[in-house]
Amino acid sequence: MKEQINLKRNYFFKLSYQILSLIVPLITTPYVSRVLGADGIGIYSYTSSIMTYFTMFASLGTLNYGIREIAQCRDDKEQMSNVFWGIELMTACTTLITLAVWFILICLSSKYRTIFLALTPMLIASAADISWLYTGIEKIHYTVIINFICKLAGVAAVFVFVKDKGDLFFYVLIMSAVTCIGNMSMWFFLPKIVTRLRIKEIKIGIHFRETLKYFITSVAISIYTVLDKTMIGLLTHDSLENGYYEQACKLVNIAKPLAFSSVNDIMAPRMSYLFAKDKKEEITERINFSLGVELLLSVGCCFGLISVADIFVPLFFGFEYEPVIPLLRLMSPILIFICISTCFGSHYYVPSGNILDGSKLTIIGSIVNIFVNAPMIILFKANGAVAASLIAEGVIAILYAVSCKSKVKYMGIWRQLYKKLIAGVLMCILCLWIGAVIKCTPILLLLIQVVSGAVFYIMLLTVLKDNSVMLILKMIKSKIGR
């Protein structure tokens, strides 16, 4: 019963935070997009992509590694404390080294020096980030409450200090500072969780070796999630292209928590715990359930974005961003590919300790991305970057699905997917028809499309007797019956 209560509580807090994460961009992005313009957004996208490499080196692979290690020893406070301090001291050392290199870059840079300076708090945030501790012990409400407050403060600061295109520095500084303050605030609750630091008992070396395995995956993932932004800036010398690409990515990233990220974040520590206890049947059951639910949401979000792009993009960003419409439609299927790979990664490879095996699959996709990215960006600019990412994510999803089939007796991908694809395509056709036939204000039309599409999607899947929908309905009936 305690296990069920924890999952329900965690899901409630995670859902609340994901809703806030959805609402905040819906409030700030239309304002910032119009104030800073596509050019300003492009500069932010390019410079922050470079910062991502530094934060990646600063934190190594501590997020996933830390969750797994803490989850497996959470019943022993003394051991858990030693693990925590070992990982955190290691992160502090790598962050100091990375900070030194970062300041050298700032001194050598001439074009975006002030923007790079404004991004500096992001590196400090890497060292201060101990969200993996709270996630590992399944007490994510600590991190949710803090980030909730910081996000609201960030929204207020954006509207107060960002007034025109010349305020790009303040916008970047606000984004960095909010993240840094949020991460540092997590330390306030630390005395309740772990014992005091004992230097003699801390072993940094073993954690450094293990996190390198996770770091390899981080590097591979960054190649096709961040490198494209960097390459657009370097190859096109056009901040507008980066601005359009950034906005399309932003909408897809808003959809990710709704589609699969929240489920993966909640289940990751529980899966690590189940692997530690060797509960094979429950592991298989949870993988099947999570995969079905995540595909249900991912397919819905994918075809939903495709169908409303021409209404939503001008309404949300402004008419200056109309080139984002084809980018968004082309990028939307990436939600399905990422859903498959991240589900198997977070539910099997990471919690089972087979992170290197998963990294190999990701590296293959990254190599594909490297070879495809450059020629595609040169020929088609931002559209080429989207196409390259789709190809890379598709390869990775196939590799993960084939590899896990021999390790876990999960329900076949196609059996989980084909009915959802049918419903998604028909939903998309319905929404596009509504957009062409109904004449009303853009906001009202968008609302009609979203509500009609969602209802039609679920109803059609119910008629088709989709496994995921039928299981969810069964759970709801059971709850009502009680």
C-alpha cells in the first residue's frame, strides 16, 4: 500500500509541475518571441547550445546514475549518504574545471561575450543540482515545490525586465539565474535526508568511473539534440534559421512531458528498485504498461501538432514565425521515435545497469546524425536539421526495440502502435477539415480543433479496442466500483 501511495503522490506532484511547465511557456513565449524577434531567439538558441556542452561535462552522467544508485540503497541511510556525498563532490570538482574553461571561452569570444557571461549561472546550477537524490528516494515533491516557485518568479522577472530586443542579455540572465537559484534551494531540505559529510568514507573514484558510462550516452544524445543548433549557426550564419528551428523545438519539447517524460521520470526510480529486488514479472508488466500509455500520448501529440500548426504558430509566436509551420509538422513524428527509445532506456537499460549497451545504440544514431546533418543543413538549412534528427531518432528507436525484444518479454511495438496510428491519422484529417470549414476567431477555432480531436481520438481507440485504452478504462471502472 505504501508503494502505491508513493506512486500516486509522485504522479500528482509531477503532473502538477508538468502542467506548470506547460503553462509557463504558453504565457512567456508569445511575449518573448515578439519582443526579441526571431533573430534574438536565434542568438539565444545558438549560445545556449554551446553552454549545453559545458553543463554536460560539468555534470557528467550524474542525473541518471545518481537516481539509480540512490534508489538501490535508499533503505540504508548511512550508505545512501556516502553515495550522495561521493557523487556530489565529484560533480563539484568537474564543475570547477569546466568553469575555468568556460571563462577562457568568454575571454576569447568577441561576438556574443555578454550573452555567454549571462549563461554562466547554468554551470553553477549543474553543481547544485541534487534533484536526482529526491527522485531516487521518490520524494519528488521537494523539487517540484522549489521549481514551482522559481518558475513563477522567472515569469514575473521576464515581464518586468525584458521590454525590447536590446534586453536579450537580461532574458538570458533571468533564465540562467532561475535555474541556478532553484537548484541551490534544494539543499535547504538536505539535512532531513542524509547524514553529515565524512571525508574519510567518501569514494569519488568509483563514481567517476561509473558516471563516465552515463556520460557517453549524454554525449551521444547531445550530438543530435544540440549539435544541430550549433551547426545551423556555424553553417548558415543566419540567426533567423536558428530562431525558427528553436521555436519548432520548443513546441515539441513542451509536448514531451505530456507524451512520455513525466511517466519515465516517475517510473525510473521504481524500476531501479525492482531490478535491485529482481522482480522480473513486475518489470515486464510495467514496461508493457508504460510503453502503451506513452505511445498513446505520443501519437496523439504528434498528429495533434501537425493538424493545428497553421493556426497555432502565428497565434502563439506571431506572423513573423510562419516558417516554423512546416518545421513543426516535419518535426512532430520525432515524438514517437523518442518515446520508444526513452521508454526502453529509462525502464530497462538504466535501471538494470546496462547503460553501456544502451549507449552503443545511441552512439550509432549519433554517427548517422553527424554524417547526415552537415549536407542536409547546407542544402535545406533548418529543414535539413529536422530531417537529419528524424533519421537519427528513427534509427535509435528501431535499435532499442530490436535489442530489448531479446531481453524483456514486452508486447510488440507494432501491436502497441498500429491502432494508435490509425486513430491519429483520422484525428488529424478531422482537425484539418474543421480548420478549413469553420470560420471563427483563431483562438476559438484552435479550441474546437483540440477538444474535437482529443475526444475523437479516444473514442476511436475505444471502438478499435486498443490495449492501452482498454486497460486504462478497466482501471477507472475498478476505481469507480470501489
